[in-house]
Amino acid sequence: MNASAPPARNLRERIGAGLFGKVAGPSGPANRARIHGTPGPRWFGPERPIRTVHGDASMFIGGLSALLLQSLHPLAMAAVAAHSGFRGDPWGRLQRTSTFLAVTTYGTADDAQEAVNRVRAVHEGIRGTTSSGEPYHAGDPHLLGWVHVAEVDSFLRAHQYFGAHPLDAAGCDGYLADSARVARALGVPDPPCDRAELAARLTAYRSELRVTPEAREAARFILREPPLPWPAKPPYALLAVNAVSLLPPWARLPLGLPYAPRAERLCVRPGGRALTRAIRWAMTPSAPTVGPPDRRTPGP
């Protein structure tokens, strides 16, 4: 930090560094330099919509919303509850996820494939049985398909409501086509490549969704019991209520989450836009830097 810099800049750098540290972890700076500074071909060029979406502060809201939506599949939730360690090490899980997204979105093709291979190896070893006796396997292509569609639907919704530069119709479909490239590498056989396919796929999964005790516990932890110091809890609460506002009514009611569209339109979402603007301000470098881009929003 520059001691001679104006107070506003120092404040901006402190907040940005704190957010980046939480999201990216202690290895964040080194990972960032490697991801953005290593020469070589990428899966996605700088003009691709996936870079626009995954590089925006709206991902803070979209990520929370995705976790809530994903929890409605009992097999996915059972695997997360038994194997992810999200309660014991929520920041570690967030950091691993954000690093994976950053590597596959911005890193070299070789690094992206290596990251995918590691995740597939982890998924292969995650097997078990739910409390109701249903077997699950994290590497099951059908289950991976649910995790993917819930994720990209949430990320895209968040970006369209809270992103600095919402995508046009072609950009939205382009984002889904880009994300499908990563999904196929992870083992999803036929990921949706446009909004019509995404809507159809979400509808097709609905008959499999239901709320389990593990899903309710996860929602309570995500929304009410985050491991944060008291000063951080009010802005986190605003992120969380906006994450809930992105969920369709059919996903909220089983989790016992409120549905108040007028209040959300008039109060909740304006607050979410203000907060994402503040996060974007804090995590954007104050001045041009020499060397690899200093991308701090929202991951390495």
C-alpha cells in the first residue's frame, strides 16, 4: 500500500485486498500472475462473453444464488454435505471454486485442462448414499448436468441484473455456449448452448428436485450463519437477500424463503446494484500496472 496515496485510494486498496484475500486465498496473487501472465492459447479470447460475466462483481450474488439452487437436488446436496467440507472450511471451498473459474476462463488451455482433470479425479472418488438410501456419484453426468445448469442460470441472471455491462441476446447465448465448453470437459454430455435450451433443461430437472434436511441446513448456513466478523455481516446480508431474489418462486418456497416481488424491485435490487458497484470500485486497480493484468473481481 502506498502511504503517500490519498486516503480514498488507501481505503479502496484495503477493501479490495481484503475481498480478494477472502475469495482467492493466500495463493491468490501468485495464481493471478500465473493465470493472466503465462503465455499460450486460451479456451476463450478476450472478446468472449464468459470473460465479461466471470470477471464482474455480480458473481458475488450469482455464486450464492447458485449454491441455493443447486441444493434442491437431493443427490447433489448429499454429496456436498458429506464430502465438500463447506461448513468446516467454507472459505477454502470458495477459494478453490473461484480459482477453477479463473483458470478455465482466463488461463492457458493447458492449465484449464489440468484444472478440469483434477476436478474430474475428485468427482470420481465421491460416492455414497443419501439418508433415504439413494446412491450418488459426483461424477454422474446427469448430476453434473444439474450442477452446471443451476450454476450458469444463476451467474447469468446475476449479471443481467447487477453486472456493469449486461449482455444482449446474442451475448447471453454466447455465454452459455462458452460455459458449455467447460461443462463438456467436466463430463456433461450435452450442456445447453443457448437460453431456450437452458430453460428446457431446468424444467426437465424439476421433477427430481426436493428439499432435504441437508438443503435447509445449507440454506441456513449460507444466509444466516456465515463465518464473518460483525462489520462484514450487513453487506453480506444484502448480497444474500439479492441472491434469494434471483431464485424463481418454485425454488424459494420449498426452502422457506420469501417471495415479495414488489419489495425486491423497489428496495432489494437497488441495494444490490449499489453494493456490487462498491465491490467493483474496490476491486478494480487504482492505476494501470506493468505486467499481468491485476484482475481482482471476483477471483484470481
